[in-house]
Amino acid sequence: MSLEILEAQTGENPVATILILHGLGADGRDFVPIAEQLDLSSIGPVRFLFPSAPHMPVTINGGYTMPAWYDILGADLVSRQDETGMRQTQALMETIIANEKSRGMPANRIVVAGFSQGCAMALMAGLRHTERLAGIAGLSGYLPLAEKTAAEGSEANRDVPIFLAHGTRDGVVVLPRATDTRDALLALGYPVEWHDYPMEHSVCPQEIADLAQWLRRVLA
């Protein structure tokens, strides 16, 4: 399966790549305006990759077909999970990362990031990638297949910096899903930077500023 990938660069000869996965029902264009607000000028030119998810029926939405990285089987998100769909998206992300490396971008200059479903997949794929990444950023999401993370996480990324941010009024991915994710990753020894904001299932200006500061640090 191939993906449509929107690509943008802030200048010639980028020194880092940021792969951003959108949320359920959106597409690769969704996070372009937010990426444009990230002040990363101190790093140098950056390449952004915005893939669009394939269309599939989504159970929680009555089987309606929409862009999705995997099926959502229940409102609580974790009691029943579409492991097959998640594994397929993980493989697609590995293909994207491999292509970046073939273009000359080392793994330790690549950040994987995402919102909601995209956050879940950034965590799942990033923690399992066999070469050290620059970082993993997760916005308004959760850790999928949490019980398998300890066994499947790669040794190379046992100390990868992780940025987690969430809205305290989120009614889609409720706050306990996010704090459970934070606590599970901390218990496994991952270095997590946690932020929460008085917002719903969204992105806010302070979050963008905090993310930019974290990106400047991990890509310095």
C-alpha cells in the first residue's frame, strides 16, 4: 500500500526530518499550518512529511469510510484494538523512514510525531524502530498495544526523548488515556516531557510553542 505524502522544506539541504501523522478523518494537509508556526530557524532547514492515511471503514463511526490509520473498535480505545491495522501502518511508517534514510537523512535526525490516532502510531512505530530516532512527539493521543511495549520496544530507542501533550477537557481521547500513557512510559524508563492545557481535542498556541522548544532541543 502506498501513501500520498505532502512534503515541505524550510530551506535547501535540510538537516532534519519531521514526520507528522494526522488524526482520524483528516489528511496530510491538516497539520501544515501548525508546522508553519514552529520556530525552528536555529536548527537550520527542516523537511516536513505529511502523509495521508488510507480510507477504511471505521467501526465506531458506524462503518463509515474515512481516512484512518487503523480501525477504532470502541470508545474507550484500549479494551479492543485493531492490532492488524496498527501493524500495517507501522510498516508504512518504516517505509517512509527508510526512504528518508536513503535520501541521506540519518535516523537520529528524524522525529516522528502525530495527533490523536497519529500520536498513537508515532509512539508505536517510534518506540519499535531499530535505529535511534531524534525524538517522538505525541499530541492528544495514547499508547496503543501498551502491554506489548516493553517486549517490543527497540533497545536503540530506550532513551529516545518523548514529548506528550494533552487537553484537560479532551472528550475524544480522555485525559486518563494520556496520563496512563505517560505513566506507562515513565515506568519503562523512557524520558517523557509532559504538558497539559485547558483545551479539548485540539491544539493550542502554547502547545505549539512548547513543542517548538522541545524540537529545538532534540534537534540541536
